[in-house]
Amino acid sequence: MKQERLNYLTRKYETKLNPSNEEEMSVKPMEGRRHGGPGGPGGRGMMGGKPKNTKATIKRLFSYIAKDKWKLFIVLFCIIAGAAGNLAGSYLLRPIINGLTDTGKTGTQLLAGLIQGVFTMAVVYIVAIAAQYLQSRIMVTISQDAIQRLRNELFEKLQKLPVRYYDTNNNGDIMSRFTNDVDVISEMLNNTVVQLISGAISIVGTLSLMIYTNIWLTLITIVMVPLMLKAVSGIGKRSRKYYKAQQAAIGTMNGYIEETITGQKVVKVFNHEESAREEFDYLNQDLRGKQIRAQFFGGIMGPVMGNMGQVSYSLTAAIGGILCVLRGFDIGGLTVFVNYSRQFSRPINEVAMQVNTIFSALAGAERVFAVMDEAPEAEDVPNAITIEENMDGRHCYVIPKENAFVKEHGKPEGTVHENEQNYYAEVKGAIVLNDVTFGYNPDKIILKHISLYAKPGQKIAFVGSTGAGKTTITNLINRFYDINSGEILMDGFPITQIARDSLRRNIAMVLQDTHLFTGTVRENIRYGRLNATDEEVEQAAKMASAHSFIMRLEHGYDTVLEGDGVNLSQGQRQLINIARAAISRAPILILDEATSSVDTRTEKHIEKGMDRLMAERTTLVIAHRLSTVRDADAIMVLEQGEIIERGDHDTLLAQKGRYYELYTGKTELD
């Protein structure tokens, strides 16, 4: 029973943390997973495995450090100088020892030769140390510059990706690209690349000097190399297997911890503390067993290689001693050679140990590049219409005469000014949807032939069951998604002809799920318009009925909010959100169930703020509480992606249809 429960938990949280079925990730917006993912402490190991296209990934990754070519040449020179210095310093022992065993020299001569030899060795080693120090300093700069460029490009790309990408990808997985994946790339560029080059030079240099010193002893040493490589390969294969299992278990346990802590209230309400403790104990025991095996095989690599090196060292020393006695091999040469034989296994071991790091880094790089290769939002059409704000705060269209829509339909109605390049017209905020059909996936249509209009300053409400398409309409007006067919117009212009940033800057949204950034209350309100003055911030807060509670905070508008405003109530967070929309001066306002998660008293404060906010703005309201939409100019009742009823509150009640049933409580919203 315990093992079955453990298997269930493992499957559950491994799927959550590391989804492998891309079809399962294709979810609708507003239903995407928001937590979990490989960003937790155990994430790095889970992303391991071999890269799919090693050559292309290496080429692309090293393009980031190729921008510092002259620094790379200096690093390469320092690596060669450091390796050569270490090898030469070791070889200088040969003449020193041979000089000390020369019976034809006096004590003074032997001492002078010893001092000269030691001084020469010291100079060589100092040069090698200086070269290694310089190489480390420069390589750190190169690698961190490359990582900075990589992070910048990744972040810039994320700003250009469509909302669809965030709706269909786990937030934790996206975060892991910045943390685990980039970190392991940084580790490889910092250390692994240098160690590979240095190790290769050391192997070649050591082998050359060994052959030069004594070819027969070299053959004996080389015979041991395949045995060492076989041991490294065997242990490494077992080690990778158990480390992968360990990291998967860590990820599973982290997922369980995250979910349990997040839902701690629910755990306590249903008195499941003991059950949660038992389930955690199952996961913890499983992790313990896997960690023991992983750490054992990871830990024996060094001792095994060390012992095999000692065997090679002993064998070489014994046969070398025989050669000294029978073949006249010099003692200095033997001393140098056994030192080289011990050194020879070290770079081989180091290179072998870097294989996992390289594969992890390249796999991480592929994940980062996969994000960079995602298709961004489509570019604006040539000569797109933009929207500017006048000195008096009013918005106007800047309409290039070369715009395709203008060239086809001629001078726009409502033009207040023109010059050689552009027409200028005031933004009024009229919204029209003509026969709009849309589906997040081509085979599943969400909206079917939707037609509606909102005149400037009107309040249009959408009601209907969950999944009826209410939020989808607002997503389309913002061009978070492009429609399959039909058209959406803003003041008579297709929104596809308006630059995206201009379109979205002129549509303020108040969502059900508020999000406050780390910073002061003032900064969070000013997020709606970054150039707003302090006076405008306070005026927006007063409009949103937020000023009074803000002034009661410890530092007023300078109170620092952290953790998404965890020290504020849900209603207070929503009021700040409304103030943020108010300060934007956008002529179009979208309210997406802005009061559905607050109590009735708080709702009244929010409604007062929203009433002030809606004045002289075209407003689209998605409402769960029908009492909030009674004063709407028109109410659209949606079911299964179609408008089944439309009219004002009194008209719809008189029809005694779906809206009447919902309002009177005969049926409830799903």
C-alpha cells in the first residue's frame, strides 16, 4: 500500500514538474498552470540528458563568447603558458637530482647547482601561477559577459512572445530557463571549457615528455589508461542513473512541499495534517534511498581513480628502479617520470568528470534557445496607425496616408487635422465586433459569429457561464490573440491596422486576479502611466476610493509592498489595481469580474471607484454578480460562444429568458 501511494505521488508531481506530453500543455488561457516547474531546488538535475543537436548548440552558444575574441586569445595563451610551466617545472627536477648524485663534484658545487636549479624552478612556477591567475580572471569576465548577453536576449524575447505562449507553458518551467539552465551554462563557460583545454594540453604535453624521458615506461603507463577509462565509464554510467533518480525524487518532494504549503489552510480545515505528514514521509524515505545510491557512486569515483593511479605509480616506480640498476637509467629521469605518470591520470579523470556538466549545459542551452526560437507576436503592419497623447491628456490617432486601410477607404471620418504624411483624428473609444469567430485551437471554436458594438462612453456587460467566451472577447480586443474570421474595429479602424503598443496603451484593464509588483504603493499605481506625477497618482487613488486606506498605511504612498501585496486585503489590492487603470487615461476600460472575490462591503467601495473610473470611458464589464450590471447600456448573455440574448436590464427581464432566470435565481451561473 505504501509503495503504491509512493508511486502515485511520484507520477503526480513528476508530471506536474516535468510535463513530457506537449498535447497536455495545450490548455486554454486563464487555465494554464501557474505554479511548480523545474524552478525549484531540485530542478537542475531534471533537465539533464543529452542535447539533441550538439554541434548546432555549441556553435550558437559560443557565438556569445566569440564577441571577446582578443580576450579568448589571451586566455588560450595563458592556458598554454600555465600548462607548459607546470610541465617544465616538473622536468627541472631531473637535472637537479642528477646533479646531486654526481660524485665528481664538491659539496660547494653541489649546493650552488641546487640553488640555481631551485631558483629556475621557482621562476618557472611563478610564471605558470601568474598565467593561471590571469587566465581565470579574464575567463570569468568573458563568461559572465556572455551570460549577461544571453539573459538579456532571453528576457527581451519573453517580452515579445504572445500571451498564448504563457497560457500554454508552465511558469515554473519558464523561470527555470533563467535560473537552472542559465546557471549550468555559466558553470560550463566559467570552468569546464578551460579545464578541457588545459586537460588536453596537459595530456599531450605529459605524454610527450614521458616518451622523451623513457619510452618503455611510457608504454607501461599507457596500458593502464584503458583500464582507468573503463572504470570512469562504468562508474559514471551508474552515477548518472542514480543522480537522475535522485533529482527526480527531489523535484517530486519539492512539488509536494510547495502544494502543501500553498494549500495549508485547506489541509487544516479538513484535518489532514497527519495524512500530509505520512505522504511527505513516503517521499522523504524514497529520496533518502536514491540519495544514498547516488552519493555512493558519485563518491567512489575519486578513490577508484586514485587507487588505480597508485597501482600505475607503483608499477612504474618498480620497473623504473630495475632499469636504473640494469640499464643505467638515471635517477633524476625516474623521479621525473613517476611524477608524470601520476599527473597523467589526473587530466584524464578531470576531462571525464566534465562530460556530465557539458551535456547538462548543452541541454540547458537548447532549452534556452528553444524559447528564443519561439515565434514572437506578429509585427505591426507597415505604416501602422499610432495613438498619441496631447498636452491636455486627450488621445488622438496618427494615421499615415500610406496606411493600406486609409489608401483603400480614403480620408478617415473625424479627421481634425492633416499634413503631408498623416491624418489626425480624436480617439473616442467606439468598439465594434463584426461576425467574429475564434478558437484557441483551430479544431475547437470558442466564439461563433459574435457581433456587437459599444458607442463612446457606453457600458456594455457580458454575463454567462464559465467558458462561455466572456474573457476571450476582451483578449481579442487587446489583440492578445488574432481572430480566425470577422473584424474588430476601434473608432472605425481595424485593430490589426493599429500598432499593438498604441492599442494596448489605450485600453485599461482591471482583472479579477490582481498583481502588485515589489515596490511602493505609489510605484504600483504609477505602473499605469510611468510619467505620472505624484499629484496625479494621488488623484487616481482618490478616484478609485483607495486614498483613505493608503493614508492609513505605515508610510502612506511610500509603503513598500512585497509578495504581491500580501500585507493588504484582497479589496485593497483591487482598489490599487483600479487606481492603476485610472491613471492610464485610457479611453477604453475592461473590467473582468473585478469584484467577484471580495465581500459585499468592499464591493461597494470598489464600485464607487469604478463608477468614477467609467465616466466618459467606453467600458466592457464581465460580471459574475448580476447586481453590478443593472445600469449597463447593454447586456450580452453568452452561452457556448454565442450571444443568445442582448438588451438592457429591464428589456432582458421582460423577455423572461436566460438572463431572467439567472437574475431571479431560478438557475445559477456554472
